[in-house]
Amino acid sequence: MLKLSLDQKRRRHCDGISRRLALRVGAGGLISGLTLPRILELQAKAALPTAPKAKSCIFLFLEGGPPHQDMWDPKPDAPSEYSGPFKAISTNVPGTFVTDQLPLCSQMADKYTIVRSHSHNDNGHTTGYHLLMTGHKAAFADGDNPVPNNAYYPSLGSIVSRSLGSRGPVPPYINLPHPMAAGGPGFYGAQHAPFVIDADPSQPDFEVRDLFPSGPGSSKRQSLRNQLLSGIDQLERARNHGPAEVLSKYYERAYSLITSPNAKRAFDIQSEPDDVREMYGHTQLGQCALLARRLVESGCRFVGVDAPGWDVHFNCFPSLRTDLIPYADRAFSGLITDLERRGLLDETLVVMMGEMGRTPKINAGAGRDHWSMAQSIILAGGGVQPGRVIGATDEHATRPVTRPISVDDLLRTITTLMGIDPEKQYYDPLGRPIPIVGGGDFIEELV
């Protein structure tokens, strides 16, 4: 029996394994089948959380590309054409700084972690969105805007839906306040597509229209439709027609949703106290974040909030100062505070990011352009150790000077934290095995 200890006190290399041990493991692998790569894999897995904490994920997607140097990665010593007009301020974590546009988040930096070294090489909006949500390069040119645009590869939300399923009266995967551009199910099929709330919860007349059939006699009509479908379904089952049976399952799922009092209650954001709604901010992003909290509280596995408006090419600082960053500051801080108060933060993974960062140097139009080489990601809850800063960029926030965190690294980390095996494979319609995540490493610094 081969016995190994990888926690020896005498270490010769930066990976913690001596050359002698490497040779012994390699030789042992010839006999036992336990090769050095396999040993290293087991060692890495041993460093991961022993049990996943995240039951749900709220994914706040700042579509267009939030400027990292104007928010989470300030460079106060850089020339003004790089640093911009915002000042760096201290947070409640010693040594961690953000810009003065994030006053609420600055006082709760001990509740989240900043990843400053995220980097990839797709500078397009739609193609970058596709890459981040699927882990795969888009097969179309940027600007091709069908929604969803991931016709083949499944999105992160669909992966969560298929892997974990439902745990309450609401659908396992929801998009709001409209579909995420790359949020489709790909070859997983329609059963793992998002339930889309195509309405703004900050509006006084907000309602999820699909849950409230309208018109005189609508309840009676719905009952008659259900009886008719049941009769047709029984006939088709007798004939062994598979497609009708599958369609019936979708209908049953939809019918149970619109007739469930608990589901309707989850979407009833107007029942929230005024002070709670104010804590999130009476903005589209703020109220979407609040509704996301209600949905995960009712059992939703993945809520994708698409928040557009961050493509700030021209005269960007007035809108960043008055609209964009304050809304994100209040929505994120309100969400984390509310989840913690309700005892939900440990089991809810919160991620806030966009498809890219912005150029280090301010352009001639007083804005910042596309820049995927550097971006900051904010993570909280769900097993993430808070109060940390992971990675760093250079003096102009141009690119990481530490190990770059890739898209695959991020996807592998999110799925692992949710208890999903990123190596698991599903077969596409042609019978080819497609892994949930095709590569990358778990971001061990997060835990």
C-alpha cells in the first residue's frame, strides 16, 4: 500500500513538494496507477471547501463594462489622465481602498472580497458576454445581438439549473428585468432556459404578468384548459408519443407556478417594508437585487440580473457619479446587508461584475473604452472568505501583475462553491461529451 504525506515540513520547491518526493510518487504511480498529476489534483481538491455552502447564486451583471479604476481598483498616484477625477478612500478593512463613489460599500468591505486580476482577451460586448456566461468563445461577430445568443453552449444559470434542480415553488433559474444576452440553455434544452421577468420591479405597477392571468373568467378558462390538456395528454401517452409527454411536463411546471400562492408571494415585492426597499435604492438595479433576494429565499438557484448602461465611451464621469456607481453601491450593499440579517448570506453566493473593464487612459471624449485585459469582480457569501483583495494590476490598472484570473477560473470556482462538479460531462445532440467547465483552476484564495 502506497502511503504519502504532502504536508512535510521540509519542502524544496514553491509547490511544497521536494524533488525526492516527486520521484517517489512518480515511480509509485507506475505500480499503483496514482500518478504525480493525480496526486497534485487530489492535493488541490483537498484545499477546497469540504462541503459546499452556496445553495443559490445572485449574479449582478453590469452590462457594458464597469470601469474598475473608478470603482474597486483606484490608482491615486497615477497621472490624472489615468486615475480620473475620483479619489481613493479607506474601507473598514485596513489597507483596502476603493473610490469615493462607493461610500456604502467602503464601510462593509469586511463582508465581501475583491478580485482585481480578472482578465480575458475578448473586447466585444456580445462576444465577451457569451464568453463569460458559457466559458466558450463566441462563434459570431460582436454586435450580433440575438437573445439568447448562446445557441450551443449552456449558460452558467442553465448549468446550475440542470445540476441542482429546483428547491422551492419558484423556477430554479430566473432572469430579470429582461433576458440575459447569453443566458440561454444551449444544447441543454428549453427545460433549463431561464424564467424571464420582463418588467421593472422599481415601477409602481410592477407585476409578473405570466403569474396573473387577466380578464373576466380567466380562472375558469385556465381550469378548462388544464382539463383539456390532461385529456389530450392521456390520449398521447396511450399512443406512446414522447414529445407530447415532454410538453406536458413543461405545462405542468408552468401551471403549478401560476397557481402556487408561495410562488406569487415570492414575486410580490410591494409587500416589502419601505425602509427595506429604500436600503436597496428605488432604482431598477436596486429593486432587482431586492427581488433576487426574495427569489433565492423561496428556493431559486440562480438569479441573473442584467443591469445595462455601463458602456461609457464619452463624457462618462457625470453619469458614473450621479447614476451608475451610486446605484450599484446602494444595491450591492443593501443586498449583502439584507442577506446577512436574514441568515441567508452563508448559503447565497453573490457575484457582481461586467463583461470587461475600461481603458486605463481616458480618451479624447472624456470617457473610457473597452478593456478586457483587467477587470474587478466582487464576491460575497456562499463560502467566500470576506475582507480580502485577490490579485493586483499595474500602476495604471492596465493588466494584472499577479496571476491572472481567467473566465474558466471564475466558472470553475462558482460551480464548485455551489457543489457542482465542474468536470462532469453532458452529451450534446451529436453524442459528444461536453464538460461543465473546460479548464481553469479553483480560486483557492477565496476560501
